[in-house]
Amino acid sequence: MNKVTAAFAAIAWLATLALAFVIGRETVSSHAPDPLPSPIASAAAAAPTPRPSPTPTPTASPTPSYPRYSSTIPSAFRGRWDEIVSDGCAEREARFNLLAATMFNFEVEQNVSRVKLYSPTEIDIEVTGYDDDKNQYNDTWSLKLIDGGKTLTGRKAGASNFRKCPRHTAS
């Protein structure tokens, strides 16, 4: 390195110190570049620092968040439900028959539009159906499971309770 280059490096270093002093920063002498850097130090400074490899984290199954929506009735709610199940619901229509995308309230068929899940045991079923005059209507059924999923009831206080009809075979 010639004397002119060394002089410019020294002036730059002093200017950096003066600037740091003027703006109230810490002295940068420990951070100032070496006026005569060696080629080995320059190559080491230019080389990128390798990143540590990320530690794999165990993947836990995500806990579903509520409320959320579904296009079908959850399987825990599906089945035939009635207030009286001692006869097995065999000779009559059950009060509710809940399928994946269809709901029957006695004989009235209603198509499931959307299901809002509040928890694994509480839902609102939005349905579309037709009355006796073929007029379309929309309705919402607010239901919940109690007694470990053995009883279906409304989400409002004082609602009737329905038990799941046992499976039966035709004779």
C-alpha cells in the first residue's frame, strides 16, 4: 500500500472518530477498520456466517378453534333422535333425523346450508326447506349434546331432550 492510500485511510478513520464525537455516539475506535487490512482478514470478513440449522419442533395436531363453519353436520350429532326411545323408534318417524347434509324434523326434509360449530357439542344448523305450498324458507336450529353425547337438546334453557334411537333391523 502506498503512502497516499495509507494517508487517506488514516484521514477516514479520524473523520469517523470525529463524527462519532460530534453526534454523541460511543467511540468507534474498537469498530474502526484497520487502516492496513490483511488479505486474510478481508476474505474472512467477506465470507458469510453459516446459519445454524433450525431445530425441528414436534408437530402437535392443531386444536380446532371455535366458532367455525362446516358444510355438514358433525358425526356426533348424526342419527335418529326422539323423546321416546323405549320402542326403538321402529314404527314411526323419529322427531329428528340428522344426516350429513340433510335434516328431517318428523317428515319435513330440510337441506343443510351451513353449520356453525361453537364447540364439539354445540352447533347451529342453518337449513333451507319448503312449506306445504312449496314456498322456500330458511331456518336455524340451535342444538347441543349433553350427557356425554347421549342426549340432544336445544341450546336455549328449557328445551326438550331427545335420546338417540337405537339401531334396529327390519323384521
